[in-house]
Amino acid sequence: MDESRKSGTNQLKPHNHPAQLTRMSLNDNKAGMQGLDKEKINKIIMDNTVGSRFYKNEQKREQQVNARIQKMKEKLNSFTSNQIMTAKQHAEEILSEVENQRDLSRTIIHIDMDAFYAAVEERDRPELKQKPMAVGGMDMLSTSNYVARKYGVRAAMPGFIAKKLCPNLIIVPTNFDKYREVSKETQEIFSEYDENFCGMSLDEAFLDITDHLQKRLIYDQQKKWLSIKFYKHGLFASAGIAPNTMLAKIGSDLNKPNGQTFFAPNRDEIMKFIKDFPVRKVNGIGKVTEQLLSSLGVQKCGDIYEMRAELMLLFSATSCSFFFRMCLGCSSNILEPDGERKSISTERTFSTISNRDELFAKLDELCHSLAADMKKQNVQGKTLTLKTKNVDFQLHTRSKTINVPMTNYQTIFPVAQELLKQEILNANNKLSLRLMGKYQ
DNA sequence: GGGATACAACTCG
DNA sequence: TTCCACGAGTTGTATCCC
Ligand SMILES: Cc1cn([C@H]2C[C@H](O)[C@@H](COP(=O)(O)OP(=O)(O)OP(=O)(O)O)O2)c(=O)[nH]c1=O
Ligand SMILES: [Mg+2]
């Protein structure tokens, strides 16, 4: 039940796209996206976005970020020179502590498959290799091959917009089981080099090859060898080799696809590189933090040092120590074995439901699905969280912790039902529902 | 003051 | 024709209860 499509406001809203929405436009800091017509692509994206409920929500969030920035600037102006001075001293202490801890003795590789899901699909349908192709659905794409990227089509872009950018785009449905299979194959190879390798997702992993290197030189071989191994499938990977995980991760992206980067264990070279490296490309700095930092004039990692006092006063200790390590090119070089999972969840988006009974029927489905997943993974939970999203894309969560752990549908559903009842009372507007169960 | 608990916001792939 | 996913993790803040 979602009217409001007053077609009176006519379609020809000419190019008055509000002062560039930073949240919205094409993100080209991604492999395979250089030298394309960004203007044109952004126009198509905007033309298919402006006015939608999704867009309105994005605008709202943008406003919130701007408010945060405003507040930050006010705070900044209120600092006395004395405060700045002591903050600078404190920052220096932390920085020199980081510098003292710098350890260039390990060699870490980050390996990242190229266009992973798409590459697997191309393996099974080689005729797709020359064609623009993406994996996902009309609502959302998980990734695209490099041919499609030339059109501006990329991961996390809705399929229907991608189709506007590239009418010939072929969209292949997602096939997780296949990707899991291939992932297993690659991980077997990784374990030959480092049995304690750390798989970050289906398509990427960190390896500490320090010990392996003592036995055998594989700097160059690593890549060739991966290429050969995967050649039969036509799959390729990129790699970054460095003294720590942050640099290794940066490196694997620098020469994508089918490329690699080597950072020598040399302080000066690392500092020289990191100085001009954009903060946004560092893992952990997303769209929002980028904007917050940018409003302080911090765009490159080197800028962090210049603003160390202000950052100390404006951000949490956790954030600051992260920033400071960043600007010195330092990060962990220890690969933690991944422990127990912390949560398990299932969520679904569907066309708007406002009928109460239908809502509960949907909830029932989700509980069954969650219970099945929990059984398969052999886990139980003590906290259940219901997550909802309404037609305006507003998110809401409501959770309940209970003494006796939940293990199956019978124990989950009653709790979920309570949460949904409350949620319906709370927001008597129609909601498009999703459920998410967690366990902690 | 120090754990739980609840919830929003952010990030990643 | 369609009109922005889904699963997992972290951090920050508020609140309550020893
Ligand atoms: C970024 C992203 C990736 N994925 C999936 C699909 C990707 O193939 C897989 C790995 O992510 P990525 O490594 O980020 O992307 P990619 O491997 O497709 O392309 P490349 O590394 O060459 O730039 O994760 C999503 O489902 N949603 C996302 O938003
Ligand atoms: Mg990849």
C-alpha cells in the first residue's frame, strides 16, 4: 500500500541535482574504473535516483552527517591554544609509542580474487567473458566483471540502474554454493604457504609467509603460481606483500586485476608512500569518516599528522590511535585465528506488507529459516534481535535477551512474536519487514 | 565504577 | 514490468543494577 506517486510532479526535472550528494554518486576508487566518463555516469545514476524514497533517506543521513560536522567545527573553535598545545604533546607521545612498536620483521600477503563471483560465473559460461556481466539481481548487484566496470557498473549498485548505464548488461543470479566451493579450493592452496592463514571472506585472505620465505623464495612465484593453479578455471587473484596487514591489503588493490604490489620492509619508503595515500582507501575508513576527516582538511594519511592535536580533541582514543598508526603506515602483523562466530542472522526484503497477519506469517518464515541455519551451524543464541525497515528505508532494531538459550524454531518464534508486537505498536505505519536473529 | 543490556551508526565484502 | 541485498563485525552511548 504505497501510493504517493503523485505523477503531477512531472518527470522533466532538469539537472538541478542538489549540491552533489556525496553519499550517492559513483565511487570510482575501485579497480577497473579509471578513465571513464564520470560526469555522464553520475548523471544517469542521479536521474534514476532523485525523488525516490531511497534517495530521501540518503539525504536525511547526509544531513545528519553534516550536522555532526557542524558540531565538530564549533567544538574546534572553542579550543584554547593551551588545549591544543597539550593535545599535541599527548599526540606526540602516542605517535612515538607507535613508532617504537614498528615491526618490519614479518612478511604478510593479502590475496584478493579478481571480480570473484563474476569470475566463477565466467568459468562456467565462458561466452560471458567478453560481455558486460554482473552477479546479483535487478535490485542489487554483488559484483561485476571488468567489461561491465567500463560502463560504471560495480558492486553494490542496483541492477536496474546498472541496466541504464549498460543496456546490454547480463545479470547472472547469485550462486553462493559455487563460490564457497571455489573458495575452499583457493584456501587449500593458501594453507600450503601458511597453515594459519586468515580467511577474511570467500575471496580474500591474509597469509604470514615469513616462515615460508625462509625455506623458499616466493615473492614473484606466489603470483605466477596462483595464476597457473587457477588458469584452468580462468580465475585470477591480486596480491599485496608488505610488513603488515594494512599495507598488504592496500597493495592487493593497487594493481588489480591480476597484479601485485610489494612494500619493502623499509620505514622511509613506507612513510613516503603513505604520506599521499587517501585515507578513504584504508580499510576501516568509510564514507562518513572520510567526510568527517575531510571537513578538517584531512584527505591524505599525511594530513593526519598535521592535524594530530585537533584529532586528539575531537575523536575517541580508539579512533585516534587508529588514525595515528595509519599515518605512520603501521598496523598489526599478527594474524589472529578467527574464533567463534558472534552472531547468525537472516533477513529478507519484500514488497510492502502492512497487513498484520501477513507480517506474522513472514516472521514465521524467517524464524524457520533462522532455526535451520542455527541447526546447520550448531549454534544457539541468548539474544534475539528483530530488524525492520519501512518503506522509507528507516531501520529499526528491537532485541530481547533471555536466560534459556534459543536453539530451534519453537524457542525462537515466541520471542520474535513479542518483539514484532511491540514494533507494530511502536510504529503503526506500514513496514517492510526483515528479521534478523543474533546470538552472542 | 563495572558488567549486562538495548540500540543506532558505521564498515566491509 | 522491476525502483537500492544480505550476512557479519565494531564502536559509541544510554540505562540499569549490583
Ligand atoms: C563489495 C561487495 C562484494 N560482494 C561480494 C561479491 C564479490 O565478488 C566478492 C568479493 O568482493 P570484492 O573483492 O570487493 O570485489 P571483487 O572480487 O568482485 O572485485 P575486485 O576484487 O576485482 O575489485 O564479495 C558483495 O556481495 N557485496 C558487496 O558490496
Ligand atoms: Mg576481490
